[in-house]
Amino acid sequence: MTLILALDFGGTKLAAATVNIGSRKWLRYERRFSPVGADASTDLEIMRSLIYSVLQDTKPAAIGVSFGGPVDASTGTVRLSHHVAGWENIPLKALLEDEFGVSVGVDNDANVAALGEHRFGAGQGYDSLFYITVSTGVGGGWILNGQPWRGSGGMAGEIGHIVVDPAGPVCLCGKRGCVERLASGPYMAQNVREILENELSRRRGGEVLRSLVGDNLTLLTGQLVSEAAAAGDDLAKEVLHKAAWALGVGIGNVANLINPQRFVLGGGVMKAGEDFWRVVRQVARETALPEVDFEVVPAVLGDDAPLWGALALAETGMA
């Protein structure tokens, strides 16, 4: 059998897996969280240990890589990571090809996950879809006419930086009220934390949130915000509703512009609860023109979408 090595450099976690071509089951799979304060060198060392652990003295026929940040897919060069320092202009494809002596494909995680969902998941049988990952950040990847579409400079799909609230809070990118600033997990946690740190906030709910973290607000995460909202915490519900609204507005505008058949949502959003999905779908529908037809569906591959997409990317490179 021909072995493929699939790698996922995420904003907070790293994963490596091996699979035989034609199989839909990992032979070996390992993941590890990136330590706080990690840089590119740290992540590369951790990934190297994961790679040798899953390969176990075998040699892959090809390698596919998903990277959580802007990538020049034509050269396999990482432009930067918004979440991990030191990744500016790192020739990741060349580094891996030099070490392993096989063809390597590297692309942005949202593009790779879109490819994975199209080939193996919620996009099977569809000619056009827009995959959106909502987790550490918010990104998107296109499949148009059955093929990945990256745009002229590889930057297509950046739905996270569509401005939906020009008077909103400042995003990492410098603009105000981006989808990512309102809907990503770390920013939802930050929004809740800032409100709770204001003493007046005790009148607005937050009791469930405080109990989940024992009043240590630095422990708040987007996942905990979702859990608190599900448990009825009014403040968590308010922040989650705003996140769903922002994502829905972004989806509705993209639907008007490109008109894909499906929007496939993956990442931490998968665990956000039914109310979140209801608001996203309702706001997207209200934002789009009545004549624009589309579906908003959950990803089938879950957290493994980038890894399955990396497999598809590696297979494409071998063709």
C-alpha cells in the first residue's frame, strides 16, 4: 500500500497522521497542543517528533500539510501565522521535501479543510461550496466548479475579515468589527472577560461563567462561553448571539456575491449549540437576497477536516 503523511499546524494544536491511499481510516494519529508562547521553531520540533512517531520507520509516498495562516500554495511558503510568532516567510514545503525526499503540498488550513469536506465530507456531490472554520480565528476556503479556488494571490476566502460592525471592537488585523473579532473563540472569551471585569456586569448575568472558571477569568474560552450559554447564562447567551449574528451577516453577503450551493461550517463552532446555528441560518437568510439559494450545514469531518484535506492535497500532488 502507498502511505500518505498528513500534517496539521493549527493555531493552538499540532496533529500528524498516516493513511494508506484508498483507505478512510487513519493508520496512526497523534496530536499535541502547542505550548503557550510557542514560536515557529517550537512548533516545527513538536511536529517533527509527531511525524517520526506516526511514521515508525516507514517512508511516505507524499506529504500534505494544512497550515493555520496565509500560505503561498504555489511555492509552499508560509507567509505568517497570526497566532504563533516566527513563521514569516518560512519555506515549509522545501524544508519537508529536503528532510523526507518526497513531494509535499502546503496550503492554508481553510483551503485544505474545504478540499477535505468536498472530497470526503459534507461537500461530496456538490460543485461549489464555501468552507468556514470558526475556532482560534475565522477563515474560509472555496471549492468552485469542483476545484479549489485561492484567488490571484492565494488570499480568497478571508471571511473572518469582512467588516460587519464598523463601530465594533478593534480586530487583530487593525479594522473594527470583523467577523473574526466577534465570532472566534478567543475573542468571544475576551468579550465576556471584559464585561465581567466591570463590576456593574454582575447585574447582567455571568454567574454560570464565573462558576465554570472559579472566578479566574483568565481561564475563559470560547468553548466555556458556549457551555455557559447552554446552561442559561444571560451574558454568555448575549455574546454567543452576537457571534452568530456576525457570522450570519458574513455568510449572507458571501452568498450574494458568489452564490455557492453550500456553506460548510467547521471548527469550534460545531460545539456552539442549536441556538447558535438557528441564529446563523436566520441572519444569513435575512442578509442574502430572497432569490439566492444556499444551505448552511455542519462539517462532517469535524476537527479532522484539515488532516483529510491534507490527504487530498497530497494525492493531488501525486497525480
